[in-house]
Amino acid sequence: MIIELEKTYRDQLNIRVFFRHIFWNINRLGLLN
């Protein structure tokens, strides 16, 4: 149970970092243009 919760939390954290990386790239491209 605890292991499953840790895995779910880690997956959500990875998704959050992934989207933040995408948005950061979009913002940087917008500033360059």
C-alpha cells in the first residue's frame, strides 16, 4: 500500500516537472521571438 502511494506520488511529481519544462520552453521561445 505504502509502496503504491510512493509510486503514484513520484509519477505525479514527474508529470508536474515534465509540464513545467514544456511551459518553460514555450515561454523562452516566446521571448526569443
